[in-house]
Amino acid sequence: MPVAEYKTYCRMIDHALEKKFAYPAINVTFPTTANGVLKGLAESKSDGIIQVSTGGGGLCLRVIP
């Protein structure tokens, strides 16, 4: 699954606006979560947006003993 550069991303968004649909956007904080998202998108043959967050991961590490 390729990573979209800026021009491809803009075409994706324009296409979604034209056809009136949305891409799923999933926030990930750990590599295992990102791998799960990539696997799910590949299995469903769906495009999607992965948002990478460092703040959420830091919070999890403080909460889990």
C-alpha cells in the first residue's frame, strides 16, 4: 500500500468530495496499531488516512503500570 504524496492526497480528497464519501481516518499511537490499520485497509481493499500521534502514546505509558 503506497503512501500518498501531497498531489495524490489532494486528488483523493477532491474525488471524495465529488462522490460524497469520506475516507476512514484512524489515529495511531503505537506501531502495532499502525500495522493493524494497514492490514485492515489492505484486506478490505480500502484507502484510508493514518494519523500519527505521539501525545496519546505518552498518556498510555503513564496510565498502564
